[in-house]
Amino acid sequence: MIEFSEIEIDTKEKIEFMNMTKAVQEKVDESGIKNGFAVVFTQHTTAAVKVHETETEADRALIKDSLEFLERIASSEGNYRHDKSNVDGRPNTHAHLKSLMLNSAEVIPLREGKLLLGTWQSLYFIEMDGPRRKRKVIVEIVGEK
């Protein structure tokens, strides 16, 4: 069986991590597929999908460190050629460069209808050119019911 669905995400910050584990698990639940895998893919070149450390109340520092790390890799204050010639006028070269370091998709195994993420793992949508409305994440679930 193959089940296809989408998740729409509105982002609020220029760059942010949004935990979408619950939303993806809901798509798995709706599919009825018990064993197989879920492919989670973003259709945007200035966003990413990534398995990352679960953000807890006790430790929000890793997400902040991750955001600062990405900014150090490709500063939004850089002098980029693409910013002078891009189609929509958004100075977003920094977002494209950050996305080179990340994934546009993750594949998560499924067993007994559950995403097989580790104890400290969550699935994140990472916005690098926000805020944006209606970012799309494709969730394709493949397996047996």
C-alpha cells in the first residue's frame, strides 16, 4: 500500500525549527499502514526536513545552538550575487546555502503503526527563509496494513 498526504506549515520566523513529529504520526495513523516506512519531503529549496534532538523544556539550548550554527555557515548579512538577480526579489541566498547542509527529506521506518524514532529524536521542518505561508511537506507512507 502507498498513502500520499500533505502537511501545510505557516512559519513565523526568518529561521526556525518546527517540530512536526505529531503531525506526521497523525498521517501514519490515518493511513492505517502498520509496517513499512514514511518519506517526509519538503518541496522548498529554502527549507529542510531533519531528524534532530527532541526539544524539551529542560534543554532548548540545542535548537538555539543549531540556529546560530546555521547562521555562522551562511550569514543572512552576506553579500551574495543571487540576492541581486533572484526572481522574487527576496534576499535569500543565505537560506539556499544553509539548505545545502541539510536534507529535503527523511525516511522513517514504521513498526506497528509507529514512527521508529529514537528516544531523543523528533522530526523537524526547518524554515530558513521565513516567515512564509503554506509551506508544503509531502508525507508518503509505504507498507502493509
